[in-house]
Amino acid sequence: MALKLQLTGERPGYGRLLIENLAAEGELQFSFQRSSDRHFLGTGQQWQATAHWHAVGGVEADSGGCSCLLGPDIIDGLLPSSNDAILVSVQGGGVSDKGMMRTASSLLGSGAEGGVREPEPVPTPSPSPTATPEPAPEQPPTPEPTPMPSPPPPASSKRWLWMLLAALVLLAALFAAWYFGMLKLPGLPGGDAGTATDSVNEAEISEDSGITEEDTPIVVPEPALQGRPRAQAYLVGEPRPAPQAMFNQAADWETEGDCEAAMIVYQVAAQSDAGVAARYAHLYDPDTFKASACIKNADSDTAADWYEAPAAAGDVNAQRQLGKILVENHDSGVLRDQGESWLGRAAQAGDSEASALLEKLGIGGD
């Protein structure tokens, strides 16, 4: 039976690998192969075309399997490929097996350690004592000013009378010219000068105040979250999204090109619901694969891993596809036997395609 592996974050740069169906202790060797280009994680967190084995000590047995702690040399190398499905091979102590590894969204690289320290508060200086001002000396009383004599009234003169009369005539003439439209005065209704004056006044006010368009502050919106922070913020929201809603949101993010956030939410949704796991398996199944922004190639091993939960829950289509993949990928051995068994269960449930495959193999249903 294929191994089931789950990688969860413990602290920045470290993750615990849980392995079901494997009883082991001490030291094991692991190889990590990603699905996008079939490369292996090597030394220095680099990916290479040839297999590389990482020796990991401190393997502890527990109920149902074993677990071990992976350090920064492996965790920091896996994080940039979190969009890929990772096939893990295990050997050592008489053990040789493999399985697809599921990665939790809580995994963090060693660069996230430390965080940001809050600034220490600056002590507020105590106010200095205020000196009491000395009373000002009393000023001598100010003597009252001597009243000035009133000027004598101006002498009457006919010249001033004629000047006043001429001014009244001039004002009357100006008023008549403005009233009949022959004269336009700034700031008064009926003339175009009022609008021009308003513009001039606004320009003058702007120049006087010293405020220009360059002085106007530009509000720059904060960049939207992307990648792992975006996925984590979505998954910790209240109420927690339903698995089907998670899957649909991941598909939208994949369309936008945010593959890291999409793949994290895809996997969390598939781990939460068997029906969603079947939908996720379809994305990798060679029979239903369609190249997308984030999943470039079909991967039958990844599809088989995600078909297991819905097949065990009674999904006939998942039973047929899981059996078909295992039979096509293995000529003999335990996995071949499991494939034939899944095809037999699907055939017994009335799946004609599974029956045809069994007949083609020359065997009957279980």
C-alpha cells in the first residue's frame, strides 16, 4: 500500500513529516521529486535531474506510522515548489516505499524567523518646574490728554458746489451706459468680465496661498496580498469557507495567475472533503487532464493519491480511475493487486468501463 505523508510546519525553517503505514525508528533516507519537471531536491536547496537522498535521523514510531523533523536544508528547498505535487521515496532499515506528500499551509521558511520588534517606548521627560514670575512694578498713573480744539468750519465756496455737481453728472452718465449695455464693469451682473475676474481671483488666491497641484498628497493603495499570505488570510477567515467554496476560489486565483495561493487552497479543500478530493484528482488524471495556468502536465501518481479518499468513501468513478491508474502503472506487486481490487469493486457497483477493463485483463471482479 502506498505511503501517506503529511508535512506540517512547527517553526520557521522546520516541519514535521508524518508517515502513515510505516513503522520505523532511528534514521531513514528520503528523496523528494516534484511533478512539474520530475527533478529531485539536491544539496544547497537546488533541484537536479538525478535522484538525491537526504539522511534524516530522529525518526520516531507512533500509532499508525512514524514521524521525523525536517530542517531548513529541506524545508527551504521545498517551499519554492509548493505549487507542485511532491513524490517522496523512503528507504533504510529494510524499508523501501514511496507516496505523495501533502503540505500544510502553515509551513514557513527559515527567513520568517525573528519577526519585527516593536520599538521601545521613549520615556516622557518630567516637566521642569515653572518659575513664578516676579510682580511687575506699579506704573505711575498716565495723565489724561489735553483735548484739542475743534477746527473751524470750512468756508463756503461756490467752487466746491460746481465740482460736486459735475461728479453727480458723471456718475449718472456711467450708470446709464452700464444699464444699456454700452459699458461692462468687472464684478457686476450683465458683463463677461465677472467670470474672468473670478478666474483671476482664484489664480491670485492660489499664488498667494502657495498651494500647487504638486503639493497635493497622492494616496497610494496598499498592494493586495498574493501567494502564501493571501491563502493563509483566506483560510483563517471566520466563518471558515466550505471545501467547495475553497476549490472555486482556488480556481479563480489560478485564472488570475496566483499559482502559489491557488495550489495551497486546492490542497486544503481536497483534504477537507472526499468529493472535492475527486475534483482535484481530475485536474491531474491523464483521462481528464486539461493544461491550466498552474498545472502544466498530467500526473497519474498525484491523481491516484487524491482518488484514494473518495474511492474509500464509495465513489465508483474514483474507484475505477484509481484502479485503472494502478494497473497501468504497475505490472505486478502490491499496487497492481490494489488496482485490480478497485476495478473489481467498481464493476460490482455496475460500472461498465471497469468491467471492460477487467475483461481486457483476463480477470473477473472481486
